[in-house]
Amino acid sequence: MVMLELIKVIIYGIVEGITEWLPISSTGHLILLNKFMPLQVSAEFFEMFKVIIQLGAILAVIVLYFNKLNPFSPTKTHLQRKETLSIWYKVAIATIPAVLVYKLDDWIEANFMNAFTVALMLILYGVGFIFIEKHYKHVEKMKTLESLTYQTALFIGMAQVLALIPGTSRSGATILAAILLGTSRYVATEFSFFLGIPAMFGLSTLKLIRFGFHYSLEEVLILIVGVLVSFLVSMIVIQKLLSYIKKHDFTVFGKYRIVLGIIVLIAGFL
């Protein structure tokens, strides 16, 4: 692999690590990046690569939240173990809608993976974030993961399905839905992180199986570097985002989405 291609992969990993957790659409950014700085790989490999580098991002969640998500930790009391299992039960329930519609992924990708759709979703959810932060600023009934109801978890899971549409942002759809349903920003964000674990692992596994396991040495290196960089960047971004939302809202991300949506629209026309 030439040094230029390696630098490109590192940039892709950085972009994925940042945009996967911020509600600004990692897909939208990767599509835009691919317009101006395409990797010298087949279209099939790139489609798989876009999903696989998400594994690095989700591994960061597992590392950072290992103790919180581990129901078998010997340091936890019986009550704490029950609360941890409760989180996993809610994640499982919220994952059901995605499992039921996973076969739509290829159809949606074939019909909606274009600049116009990405731009439209970026702008639509950008407006949504600004509107929600303006009108639902103090509507918080669930301020802890323990107070998050199973019904609310299911509705958040339904919102996650919308992320199949390119440009929506999985974290954007789930966080927006959670805030609308009455959770605090912190709970909405954390639950979105946890909900990404089965969703991303499942989608990555499907992409790997469909692509097959016949990789060149260069392709293996691309995957390893992309995943590793995504993991390292995600470790930083997740902690920074949680610190940020303790004092700020999501309005800035809504404005950013609108600007990016306009840029993607222009790039699509060009």
C-alpha cells in the first residue's frame, strides 16, 4: 500500500471516530469524503469498509463502559447487577425493530444512497434538533437509565430503524427520539451508545459474510488501520461529548447538519 492510501485510511478512521457518536451522520461525512478523496478500492469493498470501521467505534464504548455494562462484575452488589441486566434487557427490546427490518438495508442502500437523500436527511434532522431544543428544553422525566421505561426503549429502537436512510445518523435518530420521549440528554446519549453495540456488530457481521473472506494483504491492512484509528478517536470523542452535553444542548449539531446538508447537495450536483 502506498503511503498516500494509508493516510487516506487514517483520515477515514478519524472522520468515522468523530461522526459516529456526534448526531451528524457518519454516512454523510464518508460519502462527502469519498467524493473528494476516494480510496483506490472496489465499490463493493468500500461499501463494506464503511460499515466495518464502525467496529472500532463500538469497541470504544465497550472499553469505556465495560464495568457499567458487565452484570457479572464481582465488585457490584446484587442490586447493581440487576440494574445492569435491566440495561441489557432494554437494549435487547430496543434492538427488535432493527432485527425485523434488517433485510431492507440493501434495498434502501440501492435506492436512497445518493447526495439528495443524504442532504435532505441532514437538513431535516438538523431542523429537528433545533426545534426540539427550543421547545422541549425542560421536558425531562427520565434522568437515569434506571428510570428509562421498556416502552420508551422500544420507541427509541423504532427510531433507530430510520437510520437505515443515509444521512439520518443512528445516534441522531435515537437521541432525538429519546429527548422527545422525555429523557435527559445524558440518558439519551448513553442509551444511544449502548444500543449501537448489537446494531453495529450485527450489521458488520452481515457485511463481512456477504463480501466474503477473500482479502488481499492491502485490504486487510486498510481494515485494520481504519478500525484502530476509529477506536482511538472514539475513545476521546465519547468522553468529550458526554462532558459537553452536561452544560450544553444539541443546537450546534443541528446547525452543523444543515450546513453540511447544503454542502452535500452542492457536491451531488457537481
